[in-house]
Amino acid sequence: MKFFYVISLLCAGVSIFNLLGATLQDSAPKQAAAAAIAIGWAVVPYVIARSIEKLGGPREVRIAGGYPPEKARRDVGGEQDGDRREPRL
């Protein structure tokens, strides 16, 4: 995972040089295009690194109430924990 973050940092460095070069351009559209390319150099590798990190990491199931899965009440309808309730449809 750290490899992708190192690549992301290197691309951020390229982005800084690209932004410095954008200030040397003679028109606003050229400056805007160079700034957009610089943002792409910085953001795209970071997004790829984060997505690889999320895909490769351990998966965790969270319940809206914040209870651990073994203590969460499961409303499957009918009788549960000695309660007699009408089934939910």
C-alpha cells in the first residue's frame, strides 16, 4: 500500500512543477488548462491509492445502531428472545 502513496507523493511533486509552469503561460485559458492538468496529476494517483487500500483491507460490517453483530437484534418477525410479537410483513 505504501508504494501507491509514494507514487501519489511523486505525482504531487510533478503537480507543483506543473502549477509553477502554469504561471508562465500568457493567457488565462492556457493557465486554466495547466492548473486542471496539475490537479489531475495530484488527485488521480491519490484516489487510486485510496481505492486499492479500501479494496484490499479487512471488511467490517456495521449496523446502524452501532451494536456489534452478535448483540444486534434481528427483526425477522415472529418470536424472538421469548417475546411474542406479531410477524412483520
